[in-house]
Amino acid sequence: MAVMAPTILGPPVLALSPRKASDTPLTAVKPREAAMFEDAAQPRPRRGEALDALLREDLELYGREELEERIERLKAEIARAQAQLDSKHQGRAAADALFSIRRE
């Protein structure tokens, strides 16, 4: 039988571990540690995955007002992406100007 000590974060969670002759059948895992194991199992989303899901969404289910709102939000996202692209172009131009060799 496993002995559980009280913790500040709450009672420990029992988790199965590989059994050996010298081991106890269960070992205590704190809730915070158990959450770390669960998070590690989820795959990291790919870049652009949210946009791909957005493009596959069935627009037939939306009403007129919802579609208008969606268009406005997409326009705002396009403006945000354009501003980021402009910023990158400006940064590149500044770097090119700084490191260019002047020939006279």
C-alpha cells in the first residue's frame, strides 16, 4: 500500500510505474508533475495550421451578419500581416544600407 503525504498543491495523484520485485506497486505523482506529462504528449501545432482550418470551414452555416463580421476580422488580420511584412522590408533595407559598400 502506498503512503501519501499531504502537499500544498493538493493530494498526490497515484500513477502506475514499471514494476520490479523491490518496487511498491504504485508511486505518488504530484498534480503539477502529472500535468507536465499530459502537456508533453500533445503535438505542437504546425505554422499556418489555424489558417488551413479556417479555409476548410463550411461558410454555408453562417448567417449574413456573421459573414460580414468574419470579413471584417479577416481584413484586420490582412492589415496586421501587411504591417509585419512592411516592418520586415524596412528592417532589411536598413541592414542593407548599413552594411553596403559605397563605391565612388
